[in-house]
Amino acid sequence: MLLLDLIIRNGTVIDGTGSPKFKADIGIQDDLVIRIGEVTDSASSEINASGSIVTPGFIDLHTHSDNSFLIDPLADSKLTQGVTFELMGNCGMSFCAPLNSETIDDFNNRTNKYDPDYKPGWATMDGYLSALENTGSTINIAAQVGHGTVRRSVMGMEPRMPTPEQLDRMKGLIADSLDAGALGMSTGLWYAPGSYSLADEVIAVTQPAADRGKLYSSHIRSEADDLSGLFPAHAEAIEIGRRTGARIQISHVKAVGPQFWGRGHELVEGMERARNEGIDVAGDQYPYEWSSTGFSGAMFPRWALVGGRQATLDRLADDDTRSRIRSDVTYYINRNHSAEGCVVASFPPDQGLEGRDLQDIADEMNCQPEEAALRLYEQSEGNYVLHSMEAEDVDSIITWPLMAVASDGSSLRDQGPLSSGKPHPRSYATNSVVIEDFVVKRNLLT
């Protein structure tokens, strides 16, 4: 008979394999599960799990915690909802690596708001992963390399095709990052500079991941009726899998805007057809009708963002160009139901605006909501939480067996620097919402 470190007794075990639930004790020694069943050993500590479910930790496939544990290794907003592994570096933004003169500003802008004195001591993916390991974290973490970050490191924010030499450099950086330990490559084809790339470029930079059997995850080119449009953007992601043989993960699958509300099931049907063709495609989704992204990503037309923030500010200073941008901002507000559906989540210059919607702020400014959005951006970049989806689509997407639950959030903490702002609740409650609402209350998932 062993003296174990811990025994969890009388729990109902759901083991994640699809097998029926069963009653069992679980014995743990040296952080490993070594007994499942009727455990007759004794232990230094015991937990009575009668009436409770015992499961393996949850996997969060889509997060943006790239700098969370560098800022605070005790960040626990994922741990407290049962997540024990998260995959970072999504949406083409592995802003912690690779770092050079073109990408360091992005790292600083995202990190120094939490710790103004933080300086990275690395330039490569290998160095970044070592820094994470040395810092420690509350859960297991892994990274992807972002196409947008790599593109920026090679050719800045230029809105054009890469030269053959630049494309080779991008592929080399991606290959080096994958060989250093990155688990995949991601794109953010809605965000600059990824939005400047054509499909041929994306196919070329995905090939190193495909050749190594690693993941290609994509924030597709459009999730609404802008740019290519929702369904062509989905088809592009699938085509990349067809051309490269890569494993495709379509990120935060959703149908945004009135034109597509009620058509979420068609996205699932498209992925099913691709799988029947032999293309390895799956998706992930968070269980909310509300999304979240930066001011510029949420409200501004892509053409207005060419050249970076200062170029956008220069355009806003011209009355005619400002009027054009304002007109486009009206469209983006309306596809989020209304100005009341655009809530400021973070705004460093005035935290008193956090948690207030754009209509409320516009009323205080005595202007229209689209003008208020421009004025906020002129002061600072920030984040919105946006009512961009419909419950019907969330339900029809999440029930697909190959749709992973993923937060699209970050590991945060309710104290210290990572407690700032009023972030989307997905960073704290994604898995809790799925269990309580989709499983227990409505039995959409089992």
C-alpha cells in the first residue's frame, strides 16, 4: 500500500474520451494520476468529491496571453475556470517574438501599459519561450508564431506583396520559430499587416507548419460583409489546407452582422464538406454574442489604417478624409446592433469611460456615436466589447463536435496590473458559461 500525495474520493469522472461518466476515486503521486477506480491506498491529503464532477483540465486553444505571465506569473483567470493549458500567439499576433526594430513598438505598446519598465531580453522565439519557462505560470502554456508579426519584422507595415527574398525570410523565421518550439503558425488576415497579404503568400508561409505537422490557425479575412466577405474568407482558409496539407483551425467561428445572422450553421456545413474531401479543418468558438477587439480593428476601414497609427491620425486631421472615415464607422457601429452595443472595455487616458457604451459617451460629447469613436481613437488606442452576433448562431456553431471551446481572451488576475479595465468576461468565465448554460441548463452539449 502506497502513501499517495492526494486522493480525490467518490467523484463522478468524465475523462474527456467520450466514454460514459463513472464513479471513481483518483490517486495522485508526484503530480501524476496513478490510480483511477477504487483506491485503497492512504494519502497525505484527501478531497471528498461526492456530488461533484472530476475532469482533466480544459484546453484553451485560442488565447492572447502572450505577455500575461511575463507581467504576473500568478495570473489565474483561466485556472479558476478549469483551464490547465492555453495556446497563445493567435490572430497573426505573436507580439513577443520575433522582435526587431520593426516589431518592438508593438511589444512595448502591449506590455508597458502594465509595466512601464519591462524590457525584453530576447529577440527570437527560442529566447521568448525560455523567458516564459524562467518566469513560470499558473498553467501550462504554449505559443504559435504569428504571420503578422513575422511580416512586420521583415517588411514593416507596407501594404504590398513581399519580394521573393522577403517571402523567403518570412518562411525562414517561421520555420525557425516552429523548430524552437512554437506549436503552429497563425494569421490575422483582418488585421494589418496580415490584411495586406494575398492568398499565395499565406499558402507559402503556411507550408513550414504543414511540413512539420503543426497547426495553422486563422482569424480569417472577414467575419462579416466587408473585404472578401464571410463565406469567401472561410473558403480561403479551407483552400490553404487543400493546397498545403496543413491542419486548419478556423479561429472564433462566428457570423457577424445582419446579413449573416442566422447563417452560422452554413459555416459548419462548409467545414463538414471540406472534411469529407479529406481536408483536416476544425474550429473554435467562445460562448458569447459579444466579441472584443481594439478601437481600430473594430471601427475603422482597412484603407484608413495603412501606414500605422500616425498615418491614420493624419487622415483624421483632413476634413474630407475624416468624413469618409466617419461614414465607414457608421457601418461598423450598425453591424454591432447599435451604438449601445459598442462598450468601451479599456481606455487608458480616462478609465471613467470604461464600461460605458458609445451612445452614452456620444451624448456626453454632444456628437454622433461615429464622431465619438473618432475622438476616442485620436486620444488613444483602446478596446471595445461589441454585440456583434446572435444567440441562434452561437448555438448552431458550438454544437459541432469538432468545434473547440476557446476564450479568445487572456490570463488575467483580479488584482495587480492585469486587473485594469473592464475586459470581456470570456477571460474569466468561458468554460463556466459553457458548463452552466450550454450543458446543465439547456443540454445543448453533454
